[in-house]
Amino acid sequence: GPPAATAAAATAALGFGRFYANAGLILCEPSAGAGGGAGASSRRETRLARVSYTSTMRGDSESAGKRLEGIVAKAISHNLKVGVSGHLCYDAQLQKVWQVIEGSPDAVGAIWERVSKDDRHIIDEDTVEVEPVEARRYPMGWGLRYSGFERANGEVREVKDLDVSRCALIQLAYKSYITDQETAEAEVMQTILPHAMVKNAKAGVTGWLLYNDRTATIYQILEGPPDSVERLWERIRKDPRHTIVDASVSRREVKAREFPNWSMAANEVAQSHWATQSY
């Protein structure tokens, strides 16, 4: 069948010190021991590993959301203890999870083994990615950052009519769909994102963006002074290249920036290689 990075393969890969990818498969090269060859000592040891995946929560929307909040609360304290950081995004309407975790291969491997065996969600096997990294993308102090695009009983959970004039910093979150799905990935990653990084830096706006190429969906968070965020939001809201899900829009006051070093950090869930083939 089509090659895919499975949860089992990712777990196996994390039991070793070095990783490499070949033809879309996550493979592992066993650590060299005695007699490993003259070149073994010159190979660089991987100090950090990163795993990302998407999954779907089981059960009804309300109970799934509550279960996930409980998982996140426990994960934050545990991750801090074992030196793991990461980010989790949850779309309550679709009950869809995107998560990335990073840290030492041993710590990430132990967490991933539990995640992959958790029957409260169904992992999209071909979205699992394991990679060696030299530096963290997500600050150690996070433990696990949680970004929820949530609705409860048809209502947006966070207060939508926030009096932004009284806030020093606000965070605005929304979900949207790219209008032209044929050129969606190129539009987002090559056009929209680079321009956003420049404009946001000039306006003092920071934030984060997740693009799911499988569903042509954008999840974005903007943060900064209210005037700057609202001016940027007006341009985003009127952009014909995407359709905003009105019920997803939320604003909240924040005491400090959650994405202070990113004019616009971006992550992508790419199309499955096999889903894009024509036969």
C-alpha cells in the first residue's frame, strides 16, 4: 500500500538517537556501538526531537472538549518536569486536534507512546512527522501552549464584545477557509504569510498561524495593542482570498504576549502525497 508514517513507526524511531526521512517514511538508524565503524564517531548525535500530528477526538463535541482540556492541564505540568515544550490547537466544531511536542528523544518518545495509544482520539496516521531538530521552536516555559477555536452549545466561549479600548494587549483568533483550493497552499505559504510577517512586525503585532492544506483551513491568532490588531483585522476580514467562519472569531485581553518572538509563526499540515495523485 502507499507509504505512510504510522504512530508505531514514529514510536520506534524515537527509541534511537538519530533519524532520517526517505520517500516519505520515518526511518531510524540505530546508534553505533562498539565496532560501529570509523565514521560512526563523526556522526552528530541528535539532542532534540520533534513530533507533530493531527487527530480527531471521539464522542460528542462537548464531552470531547472537556476531555481535551483535562489532558492539556495535566500535560502542562508534566511537560515542564521532563523538559518538553509544544503547542496544541483544537477545532471544537470539527473535533480536530493538531499538536507538536519537542524535547529530548527519550522524553518525547515516552509522551508519544502514551499519545499514540490513547483511545480518546483517532490519529491521522499519515500526518505523523518525526524529525531531529537542533533548537526548539516552542519555548521551554510553555510546557504546552493551548489554542482553542471553540464553541459550546452554538455560542463562542470567549467574550466577543470585549471593550478593547480598556486593554493594553488583546488577542484575536479566527478560522477561515481559502477560497481557491487549487492554489491554496502556494497562496498561504508563499504570498499571504511572507507579507503578513513584514506588516505585522511594523505594526507591533505578533501571532501564530496554522494552515491545514488537507481542508484548506487557516487558524490564526493575532496579538498586540488593540488599535494595531483591529486595523490588521479589518484588512484580513475584507480579504477575498478566504472566507471567515464568523462564529470562530474571538477577542480576549492578555497580560503578556503569548507569541512575543514571532511576527507570524506558521505551521502546516501538508496534503498526503497519495491524496494528491491522479490515476
